[in-house]
Amino acid sequence: MVKIKNGTFTIKNVGEEVILFGWVQKLRDLGGVIFIDLRDRSGFCQLVVHDDSPFYSLASSLKNESVLKVVGIVSERENKNPKIPTGDIEILVQQLELLNSSRDIPFEIRDDTTALEDTRLKYRYLDLRRPILQNKLFIRHKITMAIRNFLDREEFIEVETPILCKSTPEGARDYLVPSRCNPGKFFALPQSPQLFKQLLMVGGVEKYFQIAKCFRDEDLRSDRQPEFTQVDLEMSFVDQYDVMTLTERLIAHVFKEVKGINLSLPLRKMKYDEAIQLYGSDKPDLRFSMVIHDITEIFQKTDFLVFQDVIRQGGVINCLVVKGQADSYSRKKIDELTDFVRTYHATGLFFLKIFSEISGSIAKVVTKDLEKKLREQLQLEDGDLVLIVADSSYSIVKTSLGALRCKLGKDLGLIDSSQYELLWVTDFPLFEYSEEEKRYVACHHPFTAPVDADISKLLSDKGNCYSKAYDLVINGYEAGGGSIRIHQEDVQERMFEALGLSDADIQNKFGFFVEALKYGTPPHGGLALGLDRLTMLLTGTDNIRDVIAFPKTASASDLMSECPNIVDSYQLDELGISLQE
């Protein structure tokens, strides 16, 4: 007698006596014979109980999701079902044992469930029984094992770093943990193992990795969670191309192992400035070819006052060309696109429809000379739609058109969802100006190395300093990012000064790390891959909650365990904490 996975029985097993365990997926009582679909992780097969069986009464009383043990004989079906893997056979039940019953379930366990996501998250342990979610967890496991095996062969050492850390706020908000043993003081949960992995390089580990839990208290969206997992890498005596090459080979290994896809290496590289210029994003989706065109020069002598004002203020006029879609967009649809770009702070959206005679919101101000220049520069053809944003802010123009480009790609079906387009975005700015803080902040983090030529400009020309940073982009998502780190004490001090940190701030936040740089720190760099996001991409979902066993909602709460929750007052008293009304 053998136990075989329920979803793997074939015609070759006919005549065998077998043991099965699993959940009742569906029961059909046809009067005189009962059919039960018994499901386990591998799939399901059909059980048959006839009315002369001593287990007929038990079988007829079973509810969906009851747990069974079955002994039976594999038999060839009379009416075969070619749509399922076990459709050639059925199990003639000889023994039936109810291991546990189930009450009525709040939603049906099936891939095409219509249950609301909040309901599924409340009963996540039931939702996890759905084959589609189990498959995503299995793929996540395969990705993790492929990564570990690859890095082990490359002589990386997996090292765990602390979860209770020092708060070093620079970027997202920290999750804080009060210390009972040190009243009034707090630990922070790590936003990443950044400082610790650099300290491992100081410690001579040379090649480190970790499947690391990270925590950020920030607003959530479909591809972001408050706690997430990243594949953390760090190496000594490398430059950025060493890190990128290693990562490419790692990703190629994962794609081959998990999807059977052979990636072409090396991956395409695109500088940050080019990505913003052409795609309005530092994570461009290259699965379709629509690019942003700069038409500022064409309108230099226009009489159109709106464009005149933009040009006078040093702004830009950019556009997208939507090939062959002029007739597809009514004025109502254009108005909807206008509302969309306004969410990105664009003041409006102008349009032209290209035929033998052009029409559109600014057709009256387009002279024959301007029309000729537009047709030549944009290679316009009859039926094309031109969508234009003009603003004094370069960032607003690029960001709004970049977002509009992605929306059009999805709305018009320009994206092949089975296709993968990977690239590196490199040469990021070292600093970005924070309107909220009215100062320059680190674009990545304050330990990112500037390009050598810009070290002398750290204090004098922050807006034109670039970094040795690089992001791996897959299908318009940032799948990973990293940089070469600052390893010289004097350069790190200058970086802190450029960020406006006082000696007291530096000592309070990073004192232990700055001290470590004084003791022969090797050149080093690394990268972190988002394991959740990578799994999301390789499983074809756009919701990161689908690839995490027990995720949080958009409000950072767990509907299943009902947390965060109120704690007893004595717990707060032990911590010396009181709550404000």
C-alpha cells in the first residue's frame, strides 16, 4: 500500500491500493453513488463511494473542507475528464476516516473566488488553501533556494544581522521598540541591514548575503508592505561592474531555474538622466516603445501664450505620440487623461489629432511651419494622437508623461504580460532636494559613494553630483538596487557635512560606524534584491500580498490576528510609557 500525492495519480496506478489524505473540495451525491474531490497541495482526485459501502452514510454527511484519510483502489474512469491531470482515474473507497470536520466556510476554496480581499485576509489560513496562492508560495521557495544555492557556489557566507537596532532616521520612518531594561530608550527595527553588512566588510567577511527581514513605516501600495524581505549582498574589493555582473548571473540563474527562461547577458544599461528624459521614470517599462519627445525648441517662436510663459520661465514642452489612436480618444476620454496627469501636478494636457488636417485643443495655434516641424521630428502619420504637457518644472513634465505612458501602455494593450524586459539604471544623482525639509538629502542613503570626479563638488555643487549607484529594473519595477559604498573616513565626513549633519548628529546616529571606518576599511559595495517584488514579477501578479503568506492591508494592519492592537496598561507601565488622548 502506497501513499501518493492526490494530484499525481495516472492510469499507470490502476489496480494499486493507496492511502490518501486531504480536504474535501467538492461532494456530489447522485443517489446510490457519491463522488468526492479530495484535495491536497499537489491537486485533487475523485473518490467514489457506493451505497453498499459501510462508509456511505459518513460520506453523505461530509462538508466541504473536512479532512479525510482514505484507503482505496485506483480504478480507470468510465467518463474521463481530460481537463484535469487525474481525469483518467478515480479511487474506489475501501476505508474512510473523518480526521476533522469543518464548519461552513466563509468563501469557496477555488482560484476564481469572488470573495472580497478583506474577507480573504481575515481568513488567510483558508485563502492559503487555494492552489493559486500555494503555487506562488512554492515559486517563492524555488526562488529563495535558487538564490541560496547560487551564492553558496560563489563562496558567499550567509550571516544574520540584528533585528533590534539603533534608530538612524534617514529616509522612511523607523518602527520603534521601547526598551524595558533601559527606560526612555528605544530600539528600531532595521529598514535594511545597511550598516551591519558594511561592518561585516570591515570585519573581513568579504562576501556576505542574507535573506533579510526589513521594516519601514511608510504609506503602502500594491507593491509595498511595512515588513518585507530582501536578498542582501555585500562584497569587498569590487567596483560597481563587479557587483552588477554577479547580480546579472544570479538573476539569470533564478529565471532559468524558476521560469525556464534564458536571459541574454549582459543586461542593457541606461543612465538615470536618459531614463527620465525618455521615459519619465527611473524604472522604465521597456516592454513597449513609446518615448517622451522634447518639442520645446519647435515652439520657441509660438504665439500661444501658455507655451510662451513656460519657455520664458525656463520650462519644457514634451509630448507622447500614440500611434494610430486619434479616433479612439473622444473629448471625454481626453478629459479623463487630463485629470490623470493633474494628479502628478501637471496643469493640463494638450492634444493634437493628426490627419490631412490636424485637430485638437491647440490646433488653431499650430501654423503650417509648426505642423511641418512636428510631423518631421515626431515622424507623425495620419491617425496619430499627440499628447502634450508643458510646465516650468522639468520634473512635473517628465513624471506626469511617464505615468501617462504607463497608463496608455496598459489601457491600449501594448504590453505583453508574458515578456520580461530587464535593464540597469545607473549614474543616479547623489542628492535630491527635499521641498519639505528645504535641504538636500541623500538620494539613496548617506553611505553611497560619489563618482570620483564629483568628490570635490560635494559641498559646492550638490545638484550636479552623481553616485556609483545602480538599480535593477524588471518590467517597470525596481527589483533591486545598490551602490559602491564610501570606505574613506574623510569622504564620509564630507558627505555628512553636505547633508547638513552636525558633529553631534553624526555621533548620535552613526558614531559606531564612523569609528569603524578608521580601522582599515576595504573598498566594498553591494545590492539588495526585493524578494517579495521579484516573486511578484515571476508569478505574474501585481499585488505583493499574493506572494506573502500573512500580509498586511494598505492600512498596515493584519485582519486575521487583529493587530496592531491595544495592550494592557501594566505593559505600558513596565515600559514607562503613557498614551496621549
